[in-house]
Amino acid sequence: MFRERTRAEWKAFNDEHDCCLEPILELDEALESDLVRERGMVVEFEQPGLGPVRQLANPVKLSGTPALEPRPAPGIGADTAAVLAEAGFGEEEIASLYESGAAAGPGGDGGAEGFRA
């Protein structure tokens, strides 16, 4: 039955009869919809090395305990030294791991593109 009319024709029918019909939206249509926009379901922020990035926000909206604001991911290798230190490696051991190539950290660009050798 639904194939007998286009989506636009069904929307017109719904608008005329108020019969609670809604189309199944493509992903890009859903992300641009008024509902998604009004609920703040898509957020945009600056990702170092990439520029502006859009991602889905937390779908749970609680006034007393709001979700954390999304933030950019760290650059490639940006946390290597901290992770090694937390695993018990000392500063000299970490430096030695970098020098030998066994570990890699952020390159000259702050980790946005690749590892240093």
C-alpha cells in the first residue's frame, strides 16, 4: 500500500488528515532533522590535525547530571609517555624506549600526522 504513493504524497496526506505518518529517513536526513537539532544530538568541535569534526552527542539528557561535553581525541602518540609512566617505567626508561624505536610519541606536528622515529 505504501508503494502506491511517494514519500512527498504521504507527507501531504498526513498533513491533511493528521494521521501520524512519519517517513523513514536516510541517515543524513535524520542528522539534519529539526528533532536532532533541537535536542543537540550532533556536536561539532575542532580536532587538531583534522579541523572541524561532527559527532553524535550523548542521547541521554538529564538536567541534574548533564553529560560531559565531547572533546577532541588526543593526537597520535600524545599519551605514550604518560601511559608508560603509569605502567611503571621511569623517565630514563621511557627515553630509551623512544630512542630504540620500541615506543613512539608525537611527531614534530604534535602527533596529528604520525610518529617520530
